[in-house]
Amino acid sequence: MIEPLLAPDMFVGLTGVTHLCTGGEAPWLKAQEQVYADFARLKSAGYAGRSEIYARGETCRGKVGQLWGVAAKRIAFMPSAAEGMNWLARGLDWREGDNVVTTELEFPSVAYAWKDLRQRGVEVRMVAHKNWIVEEQDLLATADERTRVMAVSQVSFYTGQNLDIEQLANGTKQRGILLAVDATHAAGVVQVPAGVADLCVSSSYKWMLATHGVAPCYMSERAEAQVQETSYGWHNLAVWPQQGAERHAEVEVQAMPEKMEPGNPAMAVVLFLDQALEAVLEIGIERIEEHARALGTLLRSGLEERGYTVITPADPKRRAGNTCFLTPDAEGLRAGFEQRQVLAWGEYGRLRVSGHLYNGSKDVERFFAVLEEIS
């Protein structure tokens, strides 16, 4: 029997609901109600209130660094994971003949961040999957002496495959290729080796249990030295207290993390993320990873017994919290589950079932009971 690591009643709206769709949208912690009350109080408290809000933001930055095993000062708060990828696309000194390596199964924010570069003579190479699996050696073999960036999701939104980021890092760094990683389906459920990448960004509304508007983003010193800033504002320029009210012709850019934050981050969401990470870190990412993969094993074996084609790798190390299987009417199946208070995520010809820290084996049993009823 697998018991939840966090009781479902610690979340809003889970009474009588089997929530298996963190890969789409995570449920909301009830503890966030106090965070909102604190934010409302501080927002109305003038200068001192703002100072406290930003102090809590720095605490959150430290928690992201702890979760990813990197220095807090290398973490910036972006408005979305897409903006992290686009930061590289805009800021590198591209030359005609350069190329980017990604996969044909990538999330659009990763696959198309380089879209405008085609008109500058930059090639985007999309590595094909093999029976829904993308092999690390195929990604590395596709790169050459003109590859500037390899851009991948650590965990696939579509299949749930967990790429070996360290293997990719070993194969790219020695060739001068920047490794850009979207960790949206990894951060908060499995370990994210952000420090071996050059850019690692993650949405916070899924496995990290926060919401939309803030995406923590790590940037390596190697990438920082190569990427030109393309957005400027009061927050990432040395204007206070270096300058008075009158502007100068030139102004220095701040170091990380402010370098990637030209304006105010969405501080209310940062505070929500801070509260959510408190719960994640208290349990421990290693324990959460083991828990999610154990739930995935139950889901996979049950689906295969019922004759479904599971496209998530069988090896626990090659998956995270998502278990995905092909079905001709994914949207209809999702709707059928939803009518019976079981939440999954269906699109593009596959259903994605996500097991996280508030799930247990009883949720898996409920999923299969409903599946047999509606399929």
C-alpha cells in the first residue's frame, strides 16, 4: 500500500476527488490562504511592507537553489518558462550556418523559441523519436561544430520520459554547446541537476505546487558570458543608489540574479512558490521521486495488463511523475473521468496520468475502476 506523503485534505477541492493531473495543473495548498493574507497586509504597508515582500522573495530564491543544488544568486524569476528559452534565442550572437538541436516531441516553448532565427540562416534540427523515446545519443549525434544550443525538456510533457541531463551535459560542454533545459515536468517531483546545464527554467504551477506568473531560471556563468541582455529596466540596471533622479548616457547592467529581471517579478506568486517549496523541501525531493515512480509503476503495470500502449519508459530512472498511454479519443476519455471525479489530462491522442505527493495507491485503484467503467 502506498500512502500519500501529504494528506489530500491539505489541498483545496480534493474532497471526493481523485486528482491525477499535476502534469496539467496542480491543486492548491490550503496553507496559501495565509500567504495571501500576509501579502495583502504587506502590500498595504508602504516601504517597509515592500521590503519584507522582497526579503521573502530572496528566501524563495534560496529554496529554489536548494532544490536544484545551485547557488541562489544564479536563480532569476522569469514570467514563464518560455521567456527563459527566448532569453537565449534573443541574446546569443548568432551567425548564418549556426544550428539548434531539439526534439520533434518538444513542448512548443522549447521547440519554437528559435523560430525567428531561421530568417537569419540558423537551422533548427528536430531529432526524431524511436517508438516515442528520444535517445540521448541521437541528440548528441545530431550536434556538430556549428551547434550553439541543445534545447530539451528534462521530462517530456507528452510521454513522461526523463532525459539523462548529465549525459547531455557531458556531451555538449566539451564541444562548446550551451545546454538549455526546461524542467517544468521535473522540478518538484524528481531531482533536477540544474548546475550541469547552462540554462534551466521551470514553470511553477505544476509539480512545484505554486501557480502561473513565475518561472525560476538558472543561468550558468558560461552562458552569462555569452548572452547579451535584451531587456532593460530599473531592476536590472545600476541606477539606485548609483544615480540620482537624472539619467546618464550609460549605465551598467546588474549581475545575476537581477540581470535577468528587468522589472519587478510577480512577487505575490513568488511568495506562493516560497510556501509550496517549504512543503516540498520538508519531505525531500529524493523521497518524493521514489514515491512518484512507485505510483508510476502501478499505473504502468495496470495499463499494460489491460492492453493499453504505454509510451512512458519502463525504467524508473527514465521517467518521473507522468504515465502516458495512447488512446484514440483522449479528450473524450478525460471528460469521462472528470464526470466521475477523477482528474487526468488528455490531448494529442494520449492520456497523461500524474502521481504526486498527495496521491496513493487508492487513487490508482480508483483510476482503474473508472477506466474499466468508461472504456
